[in-house]
Amino acid sequence: MASSTKMPNNIILLLLLFLCLSSSFTTSFSAHVCDPDRYKKLSLDMKNFPFCDISQPYAVRVKSLVNSMTTPEKVAQLGNNADGVPRLGLPKYNWWSEALHGVSNVGGGSYFDSQVPGATSFPTPITTTSSFNELLWKNIGQAISTEARAMYNMNHAGLTFWSPNINVVRDPRWGRILETPGEDPYTVGRYAVNFVRGMQDLIGNETSKDPNTRSLKVSTCCKHYAAYDLDSWSTSGSLATDRLHFNSDVTEQDMVETFQRPFEVCVKEGDVSSVMCSYNSVNGIPACADPRLMKGTFRDEWNLHGYIVSDCDSIETMVDDLQWMNDEPENAVAQVMRAGLDLDCMTFYQKYLGNTLAKGLIKEKDMDRALMNNYMVLMRLGYFDNFPEFANLGKADICSQANINLALDAAKQGIVLLKNNKTQKSFLPLDPVQFKGKTIAVVGPHANATKVMIGNYAGVPCRYVSPKDGIAKYANVQYQMGCADVMCRNGSLIWPAVRAARTADATVIVVGLDETIEREGLDRENMELPGYQLQFITQVAHVASGPVVVVILSAGPVNILSLQQNPDIDSILWAGYPGQEGGQAIADVIFGQYNPAGRLPVTWYPPEYVWQLPMTSMQFRPIQSLGYPGRTYKFYSGPSIYPFGYGLSYTQFQYTVVNSTSSIDKQLGTIQHCYTLEYTKSGAAAPPCNAAIVDDLQCVDGDLNIVVNVKNTGQIDGDNVVMVYSQAPAGIAGVPIKKVVGFQKVFVKAGATQTVTFSMNSCESLSIVTESAYVALPAGQHTIIVGTDGSADTVIRTPLKVNINKQGS
Ligand SMILES: *[C@@H]1O[C@H](CO)[C@@H](O)[C@H](O)[C@H]1NC(C)=O
Ligand SMILES: *[C@@H]1O[C@H](CO)[C@@H](O)[C@H](O)[C@H]1NC(C)=O
Ligand SMILES: *[C@@H]1O[C@H](CO)[C@@H](O)[C@H](O)[C@H]1NC(C)=O
Ligand SMILES: *[C@@H]1O[C@H](CO)[C@@H](O)[C@H](O)[C@H]1NC(C)=O
Ligand SMILES: *[C@@H]1O[C@H](CO)[C@@H](O)[C@H](O)[C@H]1NC(C)=O
């Protein structure tokens, strides 16, 4: 503004005029298809196009649109870059936008330039998940979709976003852990539901009598289906493989219990408007080509209201990489079309569908179905009609102070305190008053992290606050990298960092991984911090005169066993990849402005774990004959660096169970059967009716309740995540060690008590998935476990009896 006073007034006027013109042009261009003025400019009369007749239901209009197209015109719309049909006034549309943790420019459907220079970049999902705060996940979805809708109004974004990534983390080596909500299928499902609802729902229109036509704020996509969590595993000689060639050998038990479960919840409870199939094969059939996995599950079983899209480019992968049945492109195209694939990311459909139809391999009706599924979603988004709800969103809604504050809050809530040695003279939090004017050495390859904090599927952030800049708000910072990058191969930079630590009043060492170690397309080889990082940390910590805090940026676990026991290191924080405000969040936690409450969403296995089983082994349960130890906290019983759910606080909490359901009675009718379970322990007291198939039972929400008092017994106010697990009756073969059935985050003032109530459905919370993939409710003594494995928590086990009564017996 100040510099504009130097400009002659007429130039300012011209500039203003230009800005007004350009913004009104872009607004009217992307406002909506069925705008009479738009048609007039195209020298067309909108009245000739019944798909623009708002008096007709969406289904009629969509059918009319599809029936107006010639066969080549239909084909041209079935790739992510849909050509549009000029003679119908239908514009081009790029279906591919991403918004994993903020509006992204990956895919090309959304972009940044001088008019929209950036959008809020929230923490990566692995960090946001660590908050275990469902409301936060929904709020982030709402904030992102508001920015997306504002960018759409400015002709800078599409309306269809291919996020979130809800593949369960099966193996700690996976390169895409940063994109995901971790290893627990229940948590992943809750993340999916909240993110999708936050993004998609119009407030007040969350439900509808006809979900097929329910309005959407933006469209999201749960991906990548199914049994996909291997990218490129290269260290294993003959077992080496990558996602374009991998055949995922899975049992139906693992599919129902783990791999498919978040997708089921995303469709049924999130009412997501799109799903994406993955590159890999599942039990020998490419995921996108299996009619049973695709339309048989998404449409027939789960009743998807939306479209099914391929990964980019899964169809080509079938032909070139999987070489499935040595297909010609047309065979692959026919197979995925028949399986229910509605849209191709990339160009295989557009190139080969014409020929596929000419060869008689599909019906034209199959193409019509796909087009109608796609256009129905655009109808629901107001792409064709004026959606007054969002018309006023614009530049002020992107990177707004409220959204930047939310990004900061999310990063703080996601930070996990792993170590805080309270027998030391000084430990966290550092006192901001005491450190005012003092010097803090901020060292390490991530001390000035910026881009690293936003991970992948990012856009251009509004700004960055690096760790050193965040800490600079509390004290003088002496910054030294210590290592040139995370590979940390060059010892010559260590000495300046050592010198800084020797004289500083405190030292913060920021280390970890980045996308050169873990990313899409690259799995990890081991759990170690790369290069000389450990030596660097140890040397700096040893000479440091003040307290030493290690901050780790990573998605997957890292081997810090030696730091756990090292008395030179007072505290350790894990921040994941914490987004554009990450450095501020780290500083606010270190100085006690926020009391950390994050919990690890993945198990930090010991380093030898990765040598105990190949990444290609898909099974979750241990395989005794091969010595495989089992996967995730549900099935892995060995030692860990930190268990799933671990996370400390600056205060202490004490739990008491105030009230809990002590028994549940379920009835089976005279012609229904008890289900026979397999018991391991001889003499385990099996009830006469072992179990019931859940489909046979009357299931009710709220038949299983537990009320917990959370008392803050320390001196500092703080958040606490109460996690509830269930454990099946002892002696049943093959059941999880325990499983998460609920969590809530609660703020408790020092000395105060808060009451937290969990209301659950026993059919969901107490059921098991049998070896033959039934969901069954076992009778007998279950256990509800409250708390986590966090050492500060008191773990309470509450028994709960399930009786299954068979009528007439
Ligand atoms: C939202 O729901 C209300 C009431 O059901 C309805 O009148 C309104 O048209 C809906 N808005 C949109 C944009 O669908
Ligand atoms: C910190 O990182 C930013 C962004 O990469 C860079 O511009 C700046 O020069 C770095 N600061 C120092 C002191 O190296
Ligand atoms: C190590 O870093 C120093 C300082 O940046 C540089 O002069 C030297 O060439 C580097 N050595 C290697 C082996 O990269
Ligand atoms: C905690 O600090 C005390 C006192 O310096 C030290 O003896 C002990 O080894 C430290 N414990 C850990 C786990 O670092
Ligand atoms: C305890 O729970 C039972 C069953 O849910 C309920 O009837 C009762 O009122 C509860 N008691 C208290 C003290 O909350």
C-alpha cells in the first residue's frame, strides 16, 4: 500500500479496473454451467439443453446430458481431463484435485499463482491423527473445503478432491505413512468419516431423504482400495517388488477386519462421493478389475453414492506392469468398465474405449452408467447450478487468520512427548520468563525446516514458521545445521553445532527423516536415523551446558533406543510433519504454552522387527511357522521402542471408572444357530453358546457404556486423550490382543476432574472377525481397558459379561 503512493493516480485506476475486470471474468466463467448469460456468450440458447432445466430432478437432467452426447463425445469425458462438449456448452473439467491436508496443486485441477499465492497447509495426516480429536479432524475438513470453494470461485480449483488416503499402516517401512491416519483400522475409519464430512457436508444438509442427490460442498475420495500399502521395497533381493507389480495375497479375515474396514466406514458413515482403486492386484486380480471388490462391494454391499475412479494410471498398469492375462488395452478397459470403474485418471479410457466398444467387449450402457455416476456428483456440487451458499467466498477466506490458527492448533495437538526426565534439574516445559533474553542453540538438519514440514500432496503454504523461527519468539537463537541434510554424511558441520550447544542456556536438536527417506514410491530399508545423525545428537547433547530437547520429524518410527536411556537428553518430542506452522507449535510446546497430549498412531517397533518378516507378508496375525511376529498393536506382542497410543504430558492424570455396563444379554431365535468358536487353552471356560453371528442379532447403539472420571493430579492444566480398548474373552483362538473401540480428548484444569462418557454398540465394540471372515459376538467375560500404554496412565480393566441366550434352550 505504501509504495502505491508513488504511482500516478491514472495507473492505479487502470490497475484497479484491470483487477476488477479479471476477477469478474473469472467469477462468471466458473460460476456454473447452466447460466443463460454464459450460453449467450457461446452463441447458444440454454433452453435447448434440458440438462439445464432446474425444474427437473438431477437424475433426469444427468440422463439427458449423457443422452445428448455422441459416442466419441462420451468417451472424451471419461478421463480426468474431460474434454467437455462445446456444442452442448459443456466446458472442459479436470477431475483431479488433491487436498490431503490443504488445497494442493498436485493433479492440475487446482493451482496457485499471483492471484492465489497459497492456501493453508495443515499438518500431514499422521500428525493430525496423533491428536485423537475427531472434532479437530472435522474442523480441518471444513476449513480446507472453504478455501477450496473460495479458490473455485476464483477459477483456481476444481470441486473434486482425491483425498483422504485411508490405507491402514501395516508395515513400519511403508513410504506413505505420512499421508495416513496410522495403523488402527478404527481410528483410520473415524478420521475418514470426520475429514470427509467436514469437507463434503453443507451445514444443515448432512442427511437427506435421497442421498443420491444430497448437496456437497466439495467432493472427496477415499483411496486407495484395496490392500495397498507397499510402494517400492528394494532391499530384499528376489522378494523386491513395487506397487505396480505387487500381488497382495490377503485372507478374507484380514480384508474384513482391517484392509476394507475404513473404506466401509467411509462409505456408510462418511457418505463419501468417490472412491479410488489401487494399482496392485488382490489375490491375483488387479484391484480395479475385480467386479466383486468394486461394484459388488461398493455399490451392492455398501451403497456408495458417488463415482469410482482409478489411480493414475491403474489401467495402463494392468497392461504394462501386471500384464494381467497378457491383456490388450481393450481387454483391460472392458474388464475395469464391467467391474464398475466410472472414471480413469489419465487417458486409457479416452484412448481405448472407442475401440473396446467397436470390438463388442462392452455395452454402451456401461459407459452411460459411468458418465451418469460422474455427472451426478458434479450436479450435487452445484457445478451446473447457482449455489448461493458459497457465492461470497473469495480471497479473504484463503489463508485467513482463523485457518492459520487452526493449522497451529492442529500441530500442537499432534505433537507427542516421548521422554521428559523429571529427575533432571530442568526438564520441559522451559520457563519463558527465565529464558527471556537467554540463548538457545537450535541445531540439526531440521532446525530450519520449512518445506519438509508440509510433506507431500501439499500446495503452496501461506507461509512457514520453522523451528528456529518459532523458538526465536521466546529466546535468542543460535542456529547451526550440524548436518547438511538428513543423510548427515559430512561430519564437518558438527563442530559449529557442538560449540553453540556448549555455551547456550538450552539446546534444541531437530532431526529426523524427509522425503528422501520415506515417500510415495519409496519404502524404507530400516528404522535407523540416517547417516551420522545419532552420533551428531549424542555429541551435541554431551557437551551442552543447559537442558537438551530432541525433536524428531518423521512419519514412521525411528530407532532412538539409545536416546531413551541417554541421561544427556532430557526430553524427546515427535512432531510428525507438522505443517506450515510446525515450528511455532514445537516452540509453544517446549515453552509450555501448550501442554502436549498427542499419542503415537503407529507402533514404534524395535529395529530388528524389519528383519523378522518381509514387507510382502500381508497377514496381521503372527505366523509361527515362519517366525513372523504379527503386525500392529492388535497382534504384535513383542517389545517396542514406544507402543501404539504412547504419549506423555507435563501433568499427570488419574482415571476412575464411575459406571460401566456389567452385562449384556443377546437373544438368538429358536431357528438361529450358535456359532462355534475355536479355543486355544484347554479348559478355557467356553460358554454353552460360544458366540453369535452379528448379522443374526439385534444390535443397538448405546448398549455398552462406560463413564470415566479423569483427574488432573499435577500442577499444569492439560488435555488428555482417553482411549478405550476391548479384549475378547480369554482362550479364543486368533483374536486381537485388544482393539481400540473409542477415544475422546478432554481438557482438565490442574486439580480438577472431568467426566467422560463412552456410549458404544456391543455388536461393533465386542465383536471379532473369525478365520472364515464372519463378524461374531463371543459370549463370556470380555474386558474393557481404559487408558493407554503411556507410562503416566493408570490402566483400568473392567470386566463385562456377554450372555447369548438361545430361545427354547
Ligand atoms: C439444504 O436442506 C434444506 C432443507 O432440507 C433444503 O431446503 C435446501 O435446498 C438444501 N440446500 C442445498 C444446497 O441443497
Ligand atoms: C532457512 O530456510 C529458508 C527457506 O528454505 C531459507 O530461505 C533461509 O535462508 C534459511 N535460513 C538460514 C539461516 O539458513
Ligand atoms: C563437508 O562440508 C564442508 C563444509 O560445507 C565442505 O567444505 C566439504 O567439502 C564437505 N565434504 C564432503 C565430503 O562433502
Ligand atoms: C534422568 O536424569 C538423571 C539425573 O541426571 C539420570 O541419572 C538418569 O539416568 C536420567 N534418565 C534417563 C532415562 O535419561
Ligand atoms: C450407571 O449405568 C446404568 C446403566 O447404563 C444406569 O442405569 C445408571 O443410572 C448409571 N448410574 C450412574 C450413577 O451413572
